[in-house]
Amino acid sequence: MVVVGTAKHAGKTTAFNALRAVARRRGVAIAVTSMGRDGEPFDALDTEPKPRVRLAAGTLVALPAGLVPRSPALALLDRGDESALGTMMFARAVSVTTCEIGGPPTTRAMRATIDRLRSLGEGPVLVDGAIDRIAPLAGGDDAIVLATGAASGATVDRVAGAAAEVVARLRIPGRNPAVERARMVRITGALDARGAEALLAGSHDVTVVVEDPTRVAVRGALFAQLQASLDLRCERPLHVVACTTCPVGRGAALPARALVEAVARATGLPAFDVVADLTAPRE
Amino acid sequence: MTDALTAERIGLVWLRAALEPVGAFGRRLDETIAPYGPGDEARALEEIAGVVARARALDRDGVARLRAALRAVPEPSPIFARARAGDPLADVDFYELGRFVDGLAALARAWDAAGGAPERRPPTLGALEAALAPGRENGGFYLVDAFAEALPAARAALAAAEAELDARREAIAQRVRATTGVDPVGDEFVVLREVYDGPLPDGVRIVRDAPTYRTAALELSSGARDAAFARMSEAEEQARRALAERIAVEAARANDALRALGELDRELARVAFAQRWGSCVPVLAADGVRFEEAVFAPLADALSERGRRYTPLSLDLQGVAVLTGPNMGGKSAALATAGFLCACVALGVPPPAREAALPLLESIAWIGGDGPQDRARLLSSYAAEIVRGRETLAQASPRGLILIDEFARTTGPREGRALLIAFVEALRARGALALVATHFDGIAETAEVAHLRIAGLREGALGEVSPNDLDAALDAINRAMDYRVVDARDGAARSDALALATLLGFDSAAVARARELFDD
């Protein structure tokens, strides 16, 4: 399960930690890693405070050698690909450990890291993800949780609208010959704005197939037009299963209940505010 | 020993890549070993003979498995260096040293399985293995309690403090749930005023008080827990220091082991080469270049990739000799083979030949065509040859091999021929060792040096081939060509240029006209 955010400070790591806390409360042994450098006390770019990652005893973790804490010592199990902060290490927390975590730099290495964590443990793998690095999840059975919040819009409607657009893009359906249109256009590489305009200028009785949703570089109204006019599909779909909301960000505070309900309504996914303990079911 | 053009033409670049050690220790050792030169004959011969013996004693699969095992041994030198300097080591360092110990053991097993001699078995480091053993399980590493006396008690105290903190966290969380209805899954939570607007329970502090919500945090600071953590951290550092000291003691033995691994890596690269391309123990003689049925491995490798066969070459070169013969007959290959075999012995590699007598040289120089350095100097092909010729002539001696491939072919033939004759005479006067390939007539006779030639196309051996089928034409030429280097006094010299042009599909009328002109 991979948590990604619509913007910085959208509550991604908070949602990630909430999932871990719930797993711990239910006695589910988990494995964790990150698609970037996470868990440091302050954001490297804007020095905003960030939640630390607290690993319960028994938690499997993949992190670069440079982030392996000196205390308490981790049980080091295996090594993986190289990263900017050293070789990726697979470890088990022997006692409660608070640390930074980070991940490998390439999609192939990320996929290998997740697979290795799955083979080392029996429980789910939780990944503190990044929305621009989820290509390795395409075609797999990984679930994606989208964290959104006040950091991505000044009003409830704007936050919900932004979340809906991201979810629509990430949930481009997989191939289904039974409903596909007679003519098919296969896009190799990225589908950009110029390509989208060209497709819209032609016949709309067409199924457009991209490799995976991350290859769609079109945003906003153009993407909406594309989706409304054509049958847009992908070879390797992603599975977005839920949203989380964070009503605080960018110095603004939005009404928490209205936000979680609006996001559920706009995305068609269940939404949760894990800090305020609010749930809005799928609509 | 050579410049870039020569290294490329005589296959030295290819050879160095083929001999690349698989491990960092082997590469490091290789960088410190200079090629053998004049005076190093005994050492070179000892290394080459050792490689030939090992190539015969070990099977090829065994060598491949040994090299794979070598490749898997991690490079621990930086860790040992830090340990020796007294720097603190980290658990990842101990884990890597564990991999090093495992790698050595796997290499020793591969050696035994390959039938390697017991007295040359790769080293293992028992004391290092024993030092790390308490923390090792299934290839991993953990700083177990056994590494320091204070560690078990310190860890137990921290566990107790964490348990006490967890109980306090749960007690506060329970009060929050009971009072507000909010379930705080983390240490911070939000209470909407529309849900609950009353006082928050003990053990909770308000972080942000907004009109519609309050953000609160569980008060979980614990001096006892922090103190227990500090004591446990110190105990872990003590354990690491003690282990690092034991590792520092092993550093000298580890360095010896790494040196031995480097030597094995270097030798196995040569053994694999000898097994792949054949080998002999040469006579290291300074008076010429002689070899029987030698393989110019870079060309043989390229031909093999295209499904073609390589014809081994023989040569006897003393002093200066001119080599003539047909196009595509292997003149350049003969020059390259001479340079390649000399480079082999300079690098301690058995020459791939049935037998050979070769010198250890101070230098090998190739003149012919232009290389990257020449193009960088904006020299034309002719200018590059002249400049290279000038520099080579200035340094010419019996301790260098000069390989000249169609010198002055890009200038007017009369002047070019005259220049080449003068060049060969100058080389002869300096006592140089040189092989000169050319299409110019009468060079050897005028300059009074030996004249060798490629035997050339066998009479009537060239069959009919479709002019559009280049592969078939090349195969036919390969079958019909006699690549032997013979004394030019035995039979007439031919270039076979017109016959080859026909076979390669050149316009038949044009070839016929050319034959008329040639016969006139």
C-alpha cells in the first residue's frame, strides 16, 4: 500500500503513520519503505516540521545505509540496490525505533525493494510514496492511498477538485476488449498536451492506450476533454483505493468534516481524516 | 608502451578489457603492475608458465565459477582502513564484513570444487569470522547482547521504559476517546468543535486553537525513557568500539588476503583467456618475432560472432621485412598479430599460438591511417603518418616493434613509393624490428630487406557468387584465400584486386576494361 500526496504537506506521512499505527493496534506485522527521503524532522526544502517515522518492534524496513540509525540497532537482513544515501538495506526493528527512511532512486529498484520486503515478511508493505514515482506500481496489485488537503487549494471545493483530477488520471482503466472502440491508438512514451490536441482533432471513435497512467502528462481541462471524448485506457493500471484529507496547510484551515465529505464526493473514493478521526464513505 | 592508435590497431584495448579483473582488489593490483619490458624475461616467463599450467589443470567451468565467486566478494578495504584509524564503525560495516567473510568461504569452496591445488587455496579469515559470529544469522548482522556486558541490562531497561510509555499513551488515548469520541491514532489529533467543545482530558496539551477545531498532542515526554535510551545508546557504542578494535587487529591479515585475492583475480583472468584462445609458453628472445599458428583474438572474436572462421597465422620476422600480398589477404592482420602477441607477453599472458619466440619490448608503434589523437591535432591521414613516422624513426631501436601499414598510400604513388623505400632503409640502418605492409612494388629489393608475402587466392578456388550477396562473397574469399605468410621469392606476388572486385560485385564491364588496361 503506497501513500502519495497531491502536494507537499498534504498529510502524506501523517496518513502513512496512521496506517502503521492501525496495523500495530491490530497486531499486523508490516514492512515499510519510502519513495523519497522521509522521516527527517524537518523538510529539506522548506524546513517545515515533518512527522518522524516510528517503527514498532518487529517492523521490516528498507532504507539506505546512510539512514540506518545507530541506536537502537536494527537487525540487518539483506542489501539491495544503490541509492544516493548508500546501499539499500533491509532490516528489522528489534525494539521501538524512530528514524528517517528513504528509498532507491529508480523505478526498477523501487519495485525490487517492495518485492524483497514482501518476500522477507508476511504482512503488507507500506510505502511512503511520491506521486511522480509510482510508475513501478503499474500493473501490480499495490493499493494507492491519495493524501490531499489544504496544501493543494484554498477552499474545500478547490481541494476536492484537485483530488478528483488526480484520481481520474491515476484511475485510467485497463484494457477491456469487450468495450473498446473499433480503432485503437497506442501511445508509446508520454501523452503530452500536443498529442492530446492531435487526438481530440481526429475521430473520437477511438480507444487510446497508454502504457500506464503515469504516462499521461496532460492536466486540467484538456485532460477532462480527453477523458470525456475518447476511450482512454492503459496497459498496466494503478489501483487507487482511498483518499485522506488534511484540513490544515499553507497557513489556512478548512472545515475538516466538509473537506473529507467533499473529497469523497468528488473522487468517488472513501475518504478519511486520520487526525480528526473522520470518515466519509464512497459515494 | 603504445599510443592510442597502436593500442586500438594491435588489439591491446580489446586485450585489456578481456583481462579485466572481476573484483576491485584485482583491478587495484593490476593498476600497480607495469608491463614487462626488456630485462624482465625471467619474471614474465614465470607468470606465463604459471598461467599455462593453471589453464591446463583447471576446467573452464570451474574457472568461470571461481571468477563468479571472486566477483561476489565485496571490497572491505575502506572499512578496515577506518577501523585501523580508530574511527567508529557502523552496523552496516559489520554486515559488509560478514559478506566479505562469506565471500571468502564461497571462493575457497569454489576452488576446491574446481580441483585447485590445496597449497594455493584462497585465504579465509577465521579470526574475523569468529569476531563477527555472535551477530551473524542467515547472512545478516545484529549487534546482539553478547557484544557488550552492559548491553542486556541497558536494553531491558529501555524496553521497560518504552512499555511504561506505551501504557501511558494508551491510557491518555482512552481518556481522549471517552471524553471527545476521537480516536487518536498518532501522537497528535484534531477535535472539531462541532463534535466536542469541552475541556480536554489530562495528559493532552493544545497545539492549535482554531474557531472550528483544536489540534492537540498527547503529553508523552519521559525523562526515564530518555535516560534509558541514552544508556542503551552508550552500551551499543561500547559494543561497536570493542568489535571495531578486534577488526582493526585483523586488518593486516585481511590486507594480505586481499592481495592474494587480487593476484588470483589477475591470474584467473589470464587463465580464462588462455582457455578461450589457446596458449603456449613462448621463448622470450630479443632477436625477432616468430610464431606458428597464432590467433589474433580480437579478430577471431569478431569473426566468431558473425559465424566466420579465423585462420591462424605464422610469421618469422627478424630485423626489417616488407609484407606484400592481395587485398583482404590479411596483411594488416599479420601486423596486428605480431603486435598483439608482443603485448600479450608484456602483460604476462600466454600468447595464443602453437609456439612462439617473442621479445619483451620497450615500445610498439603502429603507423598507418590516423587515430583520434591525429584528428584532434587536425592532421590529414598523410600528415598523421608522416608525423608518426618522424617520431618513430627518432626513437627506433631493436627494443621496439614498428608496424607500418600501407604508409603513404594517400599520396602520389611515385613519391609515396620513394618515401617508403627511404623510410625502410632508415629503419634498417637503426637496427629496428619492423614489419612493413605495402602494395608498392620493389620496396624490399631496393631497401635490401626481407620480403614476405601473403600466399593469396588459390588458383581456380574462387567460385561464382551472386554479386548482391556480400556474406556469400566474403565466405567464398575466405575459403579461396591462402593466408600463409611465405617468402616472396617463392612464386609471383599478386594483388588479386580485379578478381576480388568481381567477386564483390563491382560493375563487370568496368572490371573487364580494367583487366584490358592491366594486361596492356
